[in-house]
Amino acid sequence: MDQFASELEQTLGQVLNPSNPGAIRQTTETLRTGFYKAPESVPTLIHILQSHPEPQMRQLAGVEVRKLIPRHWEGLSNAPELRQSLLTSTTAEQNDLVRHTSSRVISMIASVDMERNAWPELLPTLVQTAQASKSTDREVAVYILFTLFEQGSIDEETHLAQLMQLLATTISDPESLQVRVSSVLALGKIAELTSNRDVVSQFEQVIPPMVDVLRATVASGDEKGASQVFEVFTDLVLDDPALLGNSFADLLQLMVSEFAVPESVDIEHRNAALQVVYNMVRFRHKKIMALKYGPTITKACLHILSNADDDEDDDEDDDDIAPSHLSLRILELLASDLPPAQVLAPLFEVLPQLFSSGDPKQARAGFLALSVMVEGAPDFVSGEFDTIMNYVVGGLQSNTSAVQVAALQALGMLSLELSDQVGALHETLLPLVFGIMDGATSLKIGRAACIALDAIIEVIDGEVITEKYLSALAPKLLDLIDNTNDTDLKSRVVGALSSAAFTSGRNFLPYFERTIHTISKFIVVPKPGEQLDADVLKLCGTTLDALGTMCAAVGKQNFAPYLNSAMDAVGVYLSSDISELRDPSFVFISVVVKVYRGEVSRYMDGVLKAIFDTFDQLEFEETDGDDMAIGAEDAEDALDNFKINGAVAMEKELACDCLAEIAHNMPPADFAPHVPRTLDALEELSEHFYEEIRRSTLLAMWRMFIAYYVGDNGSKTWSPGYPFQGQLTPVTGTILKRIQKITNLMFGVEDECKVMLTAFQCLTDAIRTCGPVVLGDQENLEVLMTAVYEVLGKTHQCLQDGFDEEGGEHADGPEELTELEEAVAETAMDVTVQVASAMGPQFIPIFPSVASILAKYITSKSASERALGIGTMAELVEVLKDNVTEYTGQLLEVFVAGLDDKKLAVRSVGAFGVGMLCFHSGQTDLTKSSYPTILPKLQGLLKKVDKEEKRREKSAGGEEETYNDQRSLANACGCVARMVLKHPDAVPLDQVVSVLLERLPLKDAFEENSPIFNLILQLAQQQHPVVASHIQDILRLLVASFTEQQVVDQRLAGRSVGNGSDVGPLSDPATRANAIELAKFLEQTQPGVASSHQVLAAVLH
């Protein structure tokens, strides 16, 4: 051995046996700069790989030489001898790890040689050796073939068919399991890389033997082999769907029943099988839907949960994740990606057994399943609400802490998704949660109770919180903060206190000073280089979030003394690299800028710098090959050197949300200098891999445009008509053009339902506020309507799973769409209505195309689709008014048929459509002649509403209960009012008005109060006798309406930040004006009749 080789071997040995911790760094540098730059390092390392007596040294030499081959191999004169000797030594190597590393050295050499046809005999040699009589020879040959596929060194057109045939034989090797595993690995790489249709069509034939290999590795205890084969199947789901073909269902059944569910199977194998199932649901949900396999997976996951131990939930180590965790992830995915009939319905079939079994594990499983599944199908769960809450109340009263904790988790999620229904049960739920908090025997229970309390408080009416709970609740929570030493529990309590402030608004002021004094000490500013505990960071972030909420609750004047110190802390946090502090800082700024608007402009330069710095961060962390640690496998460790930083992605989302609030609330003149960079940043983020960032980008862009448009035009209303005839200011015009371009590009490529949902919502809001200018030119309008047509036609890529090879396999029907997909379709219809509103008469030429698409919904087997289609058609009549006159006959047929539907929701929108058509259509003879047909059907609808309300009082469940009965009543009343307004002579006025007044006041859909008050006022002004006979009913209506509106107005006055859901019976200015006129008229007719009521006396003066 020459001096270079001897010194290299000696230096390499120091890596394995360093003299001190710093020696490895020095040795690494010596190898890189003193040895690895020389071409002779390659044959020297190969010699060590082949001949050193210690396996560790052979392994290390093999790993290192692979990195050097691309750099030095082509210049070596003894390459032929090295190739042959490597084949021989690899076959003779006894150590498995070293043998595999040596095989990878060969594949690396081949990747260099095959490009220049310098090793043509390699593949023939490997094919021959793969069929040799000696099993170790076969093992080496097949493994090298696998590494060649992995390296991408095999020419598909020349060799693939032959190698595929070979592997179909070696996968059934009679002696060596290793040969079989390597064959599966090679086939997995073929599946990943091939585009050869002949190979794809043949691949399904090797699925059964691949499954046999999986079973063999599991049965023999070959954990590494089993893990490798499971991984092949996990990846196979993502490849060309034709590879699995009809074996998809069998593979899914195998993974569920043979590996995932049985507790006798090793936990690692169960997790691996569940990961395959997760990928199948995530990426092939349309296939699973077509196979109707959702119930099987749902029940399997519930079985796994039912047998899980409570302490599994405490294990957050991803390296030792429990099957129950994966099962919950799968259930969550099923609920969002499959229709409720295939997932939620099976869940509710099983829940009674789980909760009545007497087994705490089963009850706990039911609550955990509910907690992760309600978000995916809230409408379906709403229909079972009463039954669910009976279960939850029972869980809260359980003597088993694990059941209590799970019930609290379920209650928290139900509060988020079904806020109104949960909030209405406050008198039952809050005492139970308080009782759990007071009697908590562990921090885990206390934390869970605080989380649930936080969620419940936020959904209870502010007046209820103030009157019934706040005086006891606020001091109780403050005392708990003072008396507990657990930092995490403090965070939970601060969150609950924040929700109490949010809900009660300015009524929280009596507790504000103590709250600020108590929690402000949790705002910690770390010193440079100081490392804060994770719980401390969490508490600090939660507190900053709470300060923002309280700022909105108590108002800017009351919060002003604390603003500067909070903003100073935020400035420090945003300049730090601690995401746990940066994230809540962006949330805090988002609230503060809504409350103070231009008054905080002085802080915004620094905040915007932090936002743009966040946008410039990279989520991907990749280690350069030259910097890779000595001994690191550059192929096998590739994923370790290329990581996604999820914290950065989350921070970008929050920063984008913050930017949206700043752009929307800062005075346009103050924000104008930042517009160009903002648009550039948002355009780049619109292509981000994380869908939540794309959603936030859309919101930021369109809110910025709306702010600038309103700033330019003030309260001036727009007029229908297309194309837009006015002029935008240069800045506003530039913003609109850029965001139209970005949005249009997203329409063409977006494959996430949530993002399309946001895009349509943004456009709906923008058109409603700004009118036809948003529609742009004809090309832009066509792009928008194409996206709408594709979504409504269910052909848009966001409604596919990207692997839909079945074509027409997914037939129309009630089970076709998930609730999220239905929501996307609904927002597409909302956009269509707003487009029609903006275009006015110019929409009529495209009305037939829209009507043709809506007809598929109107005639659907799904009641929800029928209601959606008819409701949209009715809204089109509302905005197009008499422009739809030529289609009166067809529209009347649609709406009257809706009135005859079996489902209450469909009949409700049918009534809305009938009223709108009768009121607006110019074909008055046709509509008037239909009154005798329509009125009995409306009477039947009112009886149906009565029946459903009585039924609701007795029981719950079923689709009709999910629809708001009060909205049906409102639509029927509004319809009657419009029909009377249009043709009072065509109805039995005394009878109709009497029935109408009996049903008032409305409790929902307050927009229908507009025709109602308009009608009553007209009748009063005409001195119609029906008014005199119903004075008390009219007074009752007025008193109830003004009283309710007073509550809403007070609630809004108590908040610094408005809530779009705070709409009262007289929120519409025109309706309120008519109500006041009606009260004045009654007072003039009979002095004292209105003014004797305090609430009416106030509006009369």
C-alpha cells in the first residue's frame, strides 16, 4: 500500500475512533481538502471497501466512495479492473449492510458509465447472475438491479421489458426472501418511473406475488424487509392508477383486515398498513367512493380506536406513533373527502353500541371519532345534534377520566362547527364543564375542560354571557391563573378568558384592569441568545393573542394605555427568529389594525418589513452534497437532507392574513408605497404548495382591491351593466389587473376545494361591493364563467383526486359530493348570481347556458342539490328582475315543482322563487293566473313547517331537521307578501293577511321582512279594513322587531370589530324606515296606540 492509501485509510479510521469530540470535524476537513480532491481516492476507498478486515471501515469506505465517483470516475485508467473486482467482491461480501453499500457503489458507477456506453456487459451479467444457482449471487444481482432502477440508470425502451420479465420470476425465488424483497423494491421503482403502457398493463399481474412477499416478511419477522415492502405499496398508490388496476380493492381490504386491525400484528406493521390506507384515502378517494368502501374503513378505524389505551394520546413522539393516532387521521380525512353517507352514517350506526357498551375505551373512541369528523360534515352532524349532545352530556358525567377528556374534546369541536346549536345549550353544558374543572384530578382533565370552556364561551350569545355567567366566570378564571403553577394550564385559562372578553364585548370592562394586570406579566421579552421553555413561549403567544381579542372587545380608548407596550413587545418578537412569538404577533397586529386603522400607521413599516421577510423564508432545507456529513448515505439519507419546515409555512399564512388586514384597514394613501411589493409577493405566494397560504393570498389580494375601490368611490353605489363604463384610479386599476391575472391562473390549475371555495367567495364579495368593474374584459369574464361551469359540471380538477381513471364510474346521485364539494358548488352559484347582478340585462344572453347547468341540479336525486339549483335560479330572478320575463313559463314550472317537493328545504326555495317571479316578471297574466295553484301549495308548506317544528320538539335526526325551519317560514311569508303586493286583487286578502300576521315576527332570514313591512305599510296607508282588524297583531310585530333590533344594535355598539352574523329584523335601512312609518301611521290613526310601548315611543321621536 502506497503512502497516499495508507494515510487515507488511517485518516478514515479516525472518523470511527475519534480522539475527542472536535476531532471528527478536523478529520472531515482533512479528508475533503487533503484526500478527496485527488482521483486516486476512488480506487483507494474501493480497495478498503473490498479488503479491510473491519466491516465498519468497509461500510464507511463504500459510503464515501459513492460521493466521489461522479467527480473522478471518468478519469480513472483502471476503471475496467475496478468494475470487475467490485462485482466479484460484492458477491463474496458476507456482511449484509456492506454488501448493499457495495451494490450501490456499482450502481453509481453504472450511472456514469451507461451514459457513455462504457459498461455494456453489466446488465447481461446481472440478468445471468440473477438466475444463478447460488442464492447469494442472486441476492446481489437483483439488489444491484434495484439500485440501478433507483439511480435511473436503466434505459426504459431497451431493457425494461426484459427486466420486468426477470423480476416477475425472481419475486417468487424459492430459497431467498432477500431476492424476493429486492425484486419488490425494483418493481416499485419501475412503477414510479415507467411510462411504458405495455409494462403498466402487465404490472397488475405482479401484485399478488408482491403481496405474498409482504406476508412472508411479516411472518418471518423480517422487520426491515416488511418495512421496505410496505413502503413500496405506500408509494404505489401515488403512481399510475392503471398499475394497481382491479387489485386496488383487494389491496385495500388486505391492508385493513389482515394488517391494520388485528392486534396480534406487530405495531410497526399495523402502522405501515394504516399509512397505505391513509394514502389510498388521501389520493384515491374517488376510487374508494366508487367502490363504496368508506363504511369498511370507518368501522375498522373505530375498532382500532376502541381497543386503544388512554395513554396512547399522550405519546406525541412521531417515531413511536400509535395505530389509534393514524386511525384518527384517516377518519378525519374520510369525513372531509368522502360523502357523509359513506362515513358519518356508518359512524352513527356504531355510536349507540359504543356508548351503551359500558366499556370506557369504546365510549372514548366514539367521542374521539366525533371530534375529528365533525369538521368534514357539519351539516350531517347537525341533523343528529340532539342525539349527539345526549351522548356528550353522558360523557361529561362519566366517572372515567379518559371518557370525560374525550367528551370535552368532542364538545370543543362541536362548538366550533355547530356554534348556534351548542350555544343554545349553555345552561346544560357550562355547569358540567365548571364541575369538571372544580373537581379535576389531573392536569390533563383540567386542560381539556379549559379548552372546551374556551370553545363554548365563544359561541354563547354575548348578552347571555354577561347576564348569567360573566360575574362568576371572570373572577374564577383569574383566580385559577393566579393559583396554578402549570404553565400549559395557564395558557388554556388565558384562552378561555379571552373568549369571555370576545363574547361579552364592552361588558368585559369591569374585569379588564385585573385581567391586564394578571396576564401582562406573561409577555416575556427574551434577551439576545436566551432560550425560553416551550410552555413559556406558548403562554406568551396565547397572552398576546388574548390582548388582541381584548383590544377588540373593550375598544381603542380603553385599550390605549396598553397599546404602546404591547407594540414594543411585538416589535421585538417580529425581529426575532422564534416562530412561537412571531406567529401570535401577526395575529395581534391583524386585530389592532382593524380597531385603530390609520392611528397605528406609524408601526406598519416595521410590521410590513417583518411580513416580507417572512415571505422570503424558505420552507425547504436542503444540505449541499459537499457539506454532507462523513458517513452519510447520499441516496438513502436524501430525505434527511431535504426537509419541509412546516413552521415557516404556517408563519407565512399568518403573515399573509395580517397583510390582508393591513391592506384593507390602513388608509390607502399610507399603504400605497407598499402596493408594488405586496402584489409581487402575493403573486409568488399564489403558487405556494400549501393550500392555506394560497387561500390567504386570495383574501389579501381581493380585500386590498375592495379597500382601494371603496376609498376611491366612497358610498357611491354602482349601476348594473357590462362592460364597465367608468374609470379606476391608476393604483386601483393596477391592483385589479394583477389580481385578475393571478386569480385566473389559479382557476386553471387549482386542485384544492378549499382554495376554489375562497376564490369564489372573494369574487362574490368583490362583485357585490364593486360591481361590474370586477368582471374585467370579455376574456376575463370567460375565464371566470368557465371555472364556474367546470365546478358546477363537476369536471374541475378540484373535484377530482388526480387519479380518476374510471371516467364515468362515479354516477350522479346523493352520494356523489362531499359537504366541502357541495360548498364549492354553492359558492360557484353565488358568483353566478353576483355576475348576473353586475351585468344586468347583458347577462340574459348567457342565462340559457347557466340554466342548462342548473337544470342538472334541479332534477338531481339529491335534495340538497335540488334546493341549491332552485335557490340559485330564484336568486337570479331576484337580481335580474323583469329581464327574465321571456323565461317566465319555464321558471314558473321549476318553482311550482319545487313547492311540490317532498323535502322541506326544496319547497322553501321554491316558495322564494315563486314570490320573486310573481313580483318581477312582466308576464303578469301568466303569473296572476297561477295564483289559485300556488296559494294552496304555500298553505301546505306552512303546515309542513308546523309539523316539522313539532317533530323537532319530540326527536332529532334526518335530513329535514338539518334545514332551518324558520327560514322556510320566512320564505313562505315573503312569497305571500310579494304576491299580494303585485296582485292584491288576486288573493283573499283578509284570509291571507290574517295567516301571515299569525306567523310573524320572523326569527330568521330577516331579508324577507322587506316585502312584509312594505305590504303592511301599503295596506295601512290605503286604510284597508284588514289593518284595523289586526292592530294588535301589527303592534306585536313592531314591538318584537324593534326590541330584537335594539339588542343587535347594542351588541354591535359593544364591539370594536363587527361581526357579519349580527343581523337583526330591521338591519336593512329601507325595512327599518317602513317599520317606523308604519308605527307613525298607527300612532296618528290612534294616538297612544304605538307610543304606549316604550320601544316604539323611542323610534317615534
